[in-house]
Amino acid sequence: MIAAASRFVLHFKHKQDYEDLAKELSGLTVRWGLWWTVFPGELALDDTLNEAAKQQLVGLLKDKDSKDAFRRAVELEDTVYISIDELCLSFPDDSPLLQTVEALLCKGRNLVREDAVKAQNQEKTAIDEAGRGQKLLKEQLTSMEAKLQKELSLSNFSQHIHEYSMQKLWSVYFKHEQAGPHCQLPQVITEYWGREQQIQELGELLANSYGVLLLHGPPGIGKTCLAVDVGWYIWKKGCLSGGAVLVPLKGAASARKQQQCLSEALGVHHVNDALDRIRSAGRMLLILDAAEACLLGAEAGAFVALLNTVCACSNHIC
């Protein structure tokens, strides 16, 4: 019914009683999929639309990009339905139907391009904000380390560790030292919360069932914090006798850089030494952070091979 009504409105848009008809049909909607079954292929011919113009309309709207541009120009809010009200606003004057559709396509293509640019800018902004956050955290940790070293240089360690200010600094910067010599996970930032259920679920999966879990999502949503918190959860359960290590892989697109990142995270200078440490350790958790460049780069195969080698070194890697 609505499809026929839509066609009827367009067919009589130049007639005298068009406004009364539009008011009567106001509020009716139809899914875009159904709309395309009648427009423009089922439009009736009259003194405002001949066969040649109809075929031109069909040609203009035959591909997905053109239909998306038309829809973007016509739609106001709902992206699933097209309404009679939107049609009336999009075809307001006495211009020929063909020229009106051509103008709408031009407008829609511009809007689609603007949407794409806006999405790219939003993604760039999110990446920049994440980078600034990491830089700020690094600066804060560097400042804390400098303060700690200065405090320790004034007297012996045992006198300072029981002071309130030093205990607070210790808990933020050196939490992995409190947990034990093999746990090298950083302290999660204090602005991060609300993931307790996910932490428990993922921690139980790694502790009891799965050897590998992949966390993926847009930049800045807290993947690293979640992974680190899961690591602390498993560590506190006593399931990681070999320790827990964060391996930062941001920008490590080459095989050599990937091996270097793994070695540095494990406190050695060569990848063979890193593999030896894994072989000699008990159950160990490796958190591979920012591995997108490794998986999507030109040397992704080398990265997968490295992972296979790491997993082959021990049955207790997770």
C-alpha cells in the first residue's frame, strides 16, 4: 500500500490536488528495500514523465552507490524507512522528475563524501587522544620513577618503604615487584573501571580452558587495560608460576622488530634467549599489545611463525 502511495504522490506531484493528497498520506513509511521495487521501474508514464526519461531514471539508480546517494539526500532521521513526508520535502517544486532526481543524487554524493571525511576525522581524533593518553601516562610514570630514585638515594630502602607517600608511589609504579619477580605487568590507570565481570570471565577462560584469546576493537576503548587486568586476575589466583609479561608491539611491522620487542619484554637481548626463558619457565602469560601492525603488515607470516614457535616452546603459554 505505501509503495503504491509513494508512486502515486510522485506521479501526481504536479497536479492541482497534490498538497491535499500529501497531507492525507503524511506519516506513512516503507522500507527502502520495498521502495526500490517500485521506484523508478514501476512509475507510470504521463505528460510529466515519458519512456525515455523513465529509462534514464532507471539508469541513474541502477547501482548501489547511486541508491545510497539518493537515500542519503532524502532521509532525515530514519535510515531504514522512507516516508511520504521525506518525499514531499525532496520533491517540493514543479521541476521535472528526472532533473529533481539528478539534483538529489548530486546532493547525496556530496553528503556521502562528507560523512566519510567526518568518520576519518573521528577515527584520527580517537587515535590522537589515545596517543596523548599513552604519552601522558609515560610522563607520569617517568616522573614517579625519578621521585622514587631520589627518595631512595637519601636513605636506605627499608626506612622509606613504610612511609605513606612511598607506599602509594610503590603501589602505582612497582606493583609487579610486590607480586613477585616474574610478574611484569604495569599498574592499570585509576581512571579505568567497570570491567569486573569481563575480567573474571576472561581470566577463568585463560586459567582453565583457553590458551589463546584475542581482544579487538577501536583504539582507545581499553583493550590494553582489560588485558592487563585479566593478567593480574590470573596472577593473584596463583595460576602463573612462570610469570606474566606485557609485550608492546606498536609499530613492530617487521619480523626483526617483533623479535626485538619479545626479547626486550622478557629481559634478554636475543630471540633465542627469549625462547629459552619461555622453555624454562612454568606457566606464563604473554600479553601481545597493539599487534595490529604485526597481523596486517607485509611480514604477517613471520609474526604468525614467531607465535607458533613461542607456543611450541611450552605447553603452558597462554
